[in-house]
Amino acid sequence: MRENSAIHYGLRPTQLAWAVVFFTSLSVVIPNWAYPLKQDKKSKATKSETFQTFPVGTSAVAIAFDGTAIWLANFLDNTVTKLRSSDGSKLGTFAVGKHPSSLCSDGANIWVANSDSSNVTKLRTSDGKVLGTFAVGSSPWSILCKGTNIWVANGGSNSVSKLRASDGTVLGTFPAGEGPHGLISDGTNIWVTNMVGDGAVTKLAEDGKMLGKFDSGEFPIGMAFDGANVWVVNDGSEDVTELRARDGKPLGTFPAGGSHSIAAAFDGSSVWVINNGIDSNNVRRLRASDGSTRGGLRWNQHVDRPRGR
């Protein structure tokens, strides 16, 4: 079974409603990566960028890959959309719970966290058939497929739920700090961002035992794992904290390169950080070995992301 979690976008627990959508015109937008963030100082013209778009639902806020197809969570439609990865053709749209906010693939199935119905939906990847809906905690924002189990961050319950992937049985519900939001695995343990003002990250063992709580920046949201260290993206302080995975020791804090820093991914040598602020619209590339900036990419236009409660 595949271990992964969807890329999804940060939600502030103190806000009362979604204000804007992440993708404009109800579509998936794929940027042309040809132009670097840094441009010649003498150049005053903005280079043209091309985009390929594919229709999905309203307020697509999360994305996952099942090995063949791309799946989108459509927050306001209470649906997920399946696209063929080779050409973007729509293969189906399927009903799930209320306000799906995150999804992941276990290889054979797609799991969806429904943030306002306190449950998760399991769909068969081959045809989108709903195989079950399973109760979890309040406001499940994030979901992680890890081996034979599914982990869910319950933002309104200050807990995470562990479900057996084969049948959805809840194997346990564990304390996970205040405002649990993002989830990632280091291969053995589970890491959870606590999206509160001061910011922290909680580390859990496979059996749900809390192994530690470690300081990060303000309002930590997304994370990436580079094989040895966990990189925490802090929306409020607009920086990235690097923690050693084996003991949570802080190894450094590095500028994220913009505002509304919300997610990260590791490509084998670099950590890429999304900055979705109206004055940013960029991706910053950090060298994993020392956190130094290796460049980045920029969009011409700001794309609003969902802001939550």
C-alpha cells in the first residue's frame, strides 16, 4: 500500500468562514515552470506564462495521485473529481461528505476527510464507488495514508484518529496537541502540525503514543520529510523550521520567501515551499543540506486560497 497524503492548503481555526477559493474558474491550474523567480535586474517586463487548465468542481482545495489518476477535493460541492493524469480528461465526479478538505491514496482506494461532517469517505479508485463512510473526530482537516492504516487530524477535537484501511475500523483516537492540522510520516512515526499562534509540532508513535512536542514558527501548516529531517512551513511567521526527525532537535529556521507560506515538498535534494500571499505568488527552493536558497518560481497573478475557521 502506498504511503502519502494530499497537498492541501492552510485553514486558520480562528476564522469563521471560507472567504475565497484556491483555484479560479473552477479549474486545476498547472503553471509553466520555465521562468525562475529571480529575473535580470535590468528587465522591467513581466515574462508571459502559459497555463493548461482542466475543469473540476467548486473550490478545489486538495489534490492526490493514485498511481494512474489525479483526484481533487471540491470543498463547496461536497464532491471529489477524478482526472486522467495523462491528458486531464474528467473520469468522474463523486459525492462525499460535507466540505471535503483533504485526501490521500492507499493505492486501491481514495480516502477523503470531510471537515464539516466529522467523518471520512473511502472510494474505490477504479470506479469511484463509495466503499464506506467512517466517523472520526470534529473538523477533520487532514488525512494520511500510511501502510495498512489511515490517520486523520481532527482540528476541532485536538486529536488524531487511526483507522484500519481494510475496513475503516477506528483503531484509536489519540491526543495530538492544540489545533492539529497537517500530517506527515517519517516512515515510522507520525508528525502533526499544531496550528496555533505560538506554533508547535507533535510527534506520535505508530501506536499513538506521544513522543514529543517541538516548537516551530507561528501557525505551522504544511510539512515535508527529506529522509532524515522534518521541514515545517509556518504561515504566521513566514518561515520554515527544520527539525531532526529522530529527536525533534531544531536544526534551523529559514525564510520561506514570501507570505502565507502553506505547503512544502521534497524532491530528493531540495525543499520547495509555496507562498500564496498576494504580494508573493511564488515557490521558494531551499537546499535540504543547509537551508540555503536555491531559487524559485513566480506566478504573474495571485490565486486566492481558502481561509478557514
